[in-house]
Amino acid sequence: MPEVVRFTAPRVVEVVPVPSAVLQPGQVRIRTIASGISAGTEMTAYRGTSPYLTSVWDPQLRLFQHREDPSAGYPLEGWGYSEVGEIVEMAERLTMPQPGDVAVGDLVWGIWGHRTEGVVDAVELRGHRLPAGVDPVLGCFVRVGAIALNAVLAAHSTIGFTVCVIGQGVVGLLATRYAVLTGATVIAVEQIPRRREMAVRMGAHHVLQPGPDLPRQVRELTGGAGVDSAVEISGSYAGLQAATRTVGLDGVVVAAGFYQGQDEALRLGEEFHHNRVQIVASQIGSVPSVLRSRWDVPRLQRTVVELLLRGEPDVVSMVTHRYPLARAAEAYAMLDGGGADALQVILEAS
């Protein structure tokens, strides 16, 4: 029987059996091979800090509405957005064949959550096939790569720019590499030594530690000007405040982390106000507005796949932990406990 990862309460994880879904016309069944844990978004659900637990998102108004009982948000089932697997069954097609259509036996990446078996509309997997012979784990990096690339595009990273990337987890390391590929001079900021070493491998020109001296160090590296743009990807308000202090006059800060609750670390009366800093959000639901006539999320993902297949970057080296899906609770507990040595954690379903 298929199994799925379920959060039943804060810091309570179960792997439970579920009935195998009957395929409807236009759907495919996927045998999951591996699934990547998001140490940002998913940990908010694990810890009980996600806004989706305290509020309800209204997609029409695009507003969060307060939820009276946060416990009503549980259980949360099948979180995860970085899956890869093999198509084992297809129902009757609903559309005429088109380029990029998938077939039984194909290795595909997509989003169906941490479960041993996924059922997805075939059209959602169009263009998601991975070539035979590649390491399936590459598929676990497509979505996080798209998140990173989206942030780099929002930062206008290009030749002659200096870009600061704050936070060198998986998404931050990918953002660092993509910014380097644009020709920008990249300053990576990270507290954990192993991640700073990885940032060097990604091509960062300078690697600094966060702290009170960071803005002055950045000024010294940029001839007093500050960076043109900063990508804040750690998801901390302290990181966002640091980003507003590293950019120069009229600089751009890309807030790409998933910020939780409230924090006094963000002080908007200081450099943000006096240097006319622009803060823009980057979220994978769309691309920067100035690019929407030419770019969309599928193009982001196609670009990431092309880079991954060229070894840009070596993402397999970012996989630090692998757990059988049945031991998912251990994986989340490890990340919650600090996981200083952890980068990409993979749940293996088969």
C-alpha cells in the first residue's frame, strides 16, 4: 500500500498507509524514487510556524484571513515540492499528443509531495522528463533551482554588478552559482563554515560571515559604494536587515526567504530609508514583473534543467543526508535540532 508523510501536530511526523488512488482520465501514476526536504518552507509546517496554520489564504483577494484555531490546520499531508520518480501507469489521454508528453517508464521530476506513489495530471508533467542514465537526484533540485534563479533575475544580476547573497543553504548556494554565471562579482554571506566552503566551490568571489561588521566589510570590497543588489535567502529578519545595509544608494534587496512571525531586527528607519533601498519579494508563483512578457515559471524550470544536465552546478555534492521515507521523522528532527552539517536532505522511497 502507498505511504505518505503526515504532520499530525507540531514536531510530530508519521508515515501512514493510504489507499492507492484510482486513475482518472488524463492522469499518470508515479513510483517515487526520491524527494527533497525543503529546510525552509517545510520546517515551518513541522514547527507550527507556517502562516497557513494561523491563517487561511484567499486566492481571490490574495489575502491571509485569520484562523481562530491554529490546530485546525493539522494534519498536513504530503508536503514537499522536489520529487522525482518513474511513471508506472497512464490513464486514457484527454489531449492530443504534444512535444514533451511523458510515457510509462519515463523518469520525471515534479511536485506530488513526500509519498511513495504520486498521481498527477499528465499535462502537468509535460517537459518534465529527465534523460535516461542521469542520476535521479538531479530531479530533486529543479524546483529549488527555479526559486534561486527567480531571485537572481529579480536582482538584475549581470556583468559589472556586485551581488551579495545572504544565506548559503541549498537555495542560497544555487543563487550564488547562478549569479556567478551572469558575470557578476558575488559576495556570499554565511555563518556555518561548511557552507562557506561550498560557496567558494560555487564560485563566490568573496565569502563573509554575518555580524555587525558585515556592512563595513562590504563597503571595503566595493570601494565604499555597497553592492548593487542583495539576495536575502536565509529567511531571517536579521538577514533582511543586513541586506538593507549592504546595498548602496538606490540598491535593490530581493527578499526570497520565507519569513515567519514578527521580529524587531528589521529597522526601516536607518539605511533602508536614507539610501532609498528597494525591497522586492521573490516567490516561485511568478517571475519578476519586468520579465513576464518573456519569462514564466516553466521557462525558469527548463533553464534549471539545462544547467543541471551540464553539471551547473554539481548538486549531488549538496546532498548530505539520505533517509528512507519510513524514517522521515528522524530527518525532520535532525534539521530541527540545528543540522549544521546538513544541506540537501533526501527521502528515498525506493
